[in-house]
Amino acid sequence: MKIFTKSAELSAHISTLKSDAKKIGFVPTMGALHAGHVSLVERSKMECDFTIVSIFVNPTQFNNPADFEKYPIRTEDDLTLLTDLHVDFVFLPNKEEIYTENFKIPNFSIGELNNIMEGKFRPGHFEGVMQVVYRFFEIIQPTKAYFGLKDFQQVAVIQKMTQVLNLEVEIIPCVTVREQDGLALSSRNLRLSEGQRFEALFIYQSLILAENLSQKLTPKEVKNQIEQLYLESTLKLEYVEIIDSKTFEILNEKWSEESIVCIVAYVGEIRLIDNLAIHF
Ligand code: AMP
């Protein structure tokens, strides 16, 4: 496994592989790797000739400075894991390598995606995500890039960016990996105490409840019930939103064929995100 810290060296190396028509799979991460990340890496290894994983805690996508400062860093463990997985390349840049003086992302709009859910509650977050992903694509020129559906709206934002800017990369959405009891794996779970870990399970349970309630209630009624339940819980609900997974239209009276329930809740100070697709 070769580790790169310099963008120019990585770009040069990748270009030689691409001139041989090799498929480059790219998995962007912020480190503190877990089985969710591993699933993305394994998919890339299956579909591409070379796999590159980046580890970079991107400051520009954190709207909450405390969340950035407390973000878990486990670089040594991450590198051991990636070595065991036989990843070809790891990119470990510093901020200056990513945000060079002349770097600029073209101006474009992602429309309504920036005004609901993560767009609404984390101002500037998607601008930061697009900035870093665009820059990575510029450096790596991957054939395919792998993103987790746990961050469902993020996948849509990246897909929109690649489509609007006509970028030559295929975005591959990957299913959410969960603990046995249902809790979605997340690097932020490392910050949970044992008690909080137990409380956090409520998020998955509330998603399952929403799925069960969808049999007899409208999306609006389900949303109200879930909101009510959180008021009686130890978690602080930021939002529950039921949308059509293709159009992102908020569903009120009717379920669509591919509806999705999206939840963000705080366990103590820790912000957790999850979702569940409901097919009709
Ligand atoms: P992060 O390191 O949290 O920025 O995540 C890097 C990538 O891994 C993103 O595309 C996430 O959506 C994805 N990811 C995070 N958690 C999971 C999970 N539990 N299952 C599948 N993918 C995940």
C-alpha cells in the first residue's frame, strides 16, 4: 500500500495508471474507519483495478466548530486496516494540499437540496462537501467514487454536482452497514458512552416504527407520531422528514413508491444521522 500526502505526486501516479485504461475506484473518508467504510472499499476493489482511499477531516464542511475539534482521529489504526484490506493507495493530505491558493470550484446551484434537511440544518455543510469532493475528483480523476447511503442527501448532492458539471466519474451509492442491533455504524459512535450507545439505538427503532406505521398512516401522521415519541425520549430530535427518494419532495398525504424516512437526532452533544427506505 502506497501512502501519498502530496496532491501533485498522487495525480502524476494516477495518470500513468489511467493511460493504461485502468479503472480507478475512490473512497473518500474522514477516517476513524469502521465496517461501513470497509464495505465501500470492498465494493471498489471488486469493481476497479486500483482502489484509493482518502482520509481527510475536511474543516469546511463542519458548521459546528466543536464537532470538528472532537472528530475522532485514528490514523494509525486506519492505516493498519487499509493495509489488511490490500488497498492500493491512501491519500493523507493536509489542508494546504487540498485548499491551494488558486483552487476554485465552479459556480452552480444544487437547488432545493440545499434548503431541506442537512442543507437547512447545517448551513454551509454541502458547500464544504462539494468543495472537497470536487477537489479530490480533480486530483484523482477516479473512474468510480463510492459513497454511503447513510448520508443519503450527500449522495444526491454529489450526483447533482457531477451531473451539472459534467464530471467524468460514476457515483456508486452503497447500502448502510449496521451493528447487529440496527445502529448505523458511524465514526461519531466512538464518542458515545456505554449509556449513550444504548440510547442511540432509539434512532433505528424509530425508523422501524415509522416503517410499520406506514401501513396505516399518512407520511404526515407518521412524522407527527415520531416527533411525539422523541419528546418523550432522552434524545433531541433535530428533524424527521419523509420524502420521495428520487425527487426529494416532502410527502404529506401520500406515500410514494420509493419513500424514505430521514432522521437526525442528538444523543447528548453527538449528532447522529440515519434513514430508512420504505418501498410500496
Ligand atoms: P465519513 O468518514 O463519515 O465522511 O464517511 C465516508 C463515507 O463512508 C461516506 O460516503 C459515508 O456515507 C460512508 N459511510 C459512513 N457510515 C457508513 C455506514 N454505516 N454504512 C455505509 N457507508 C457509510
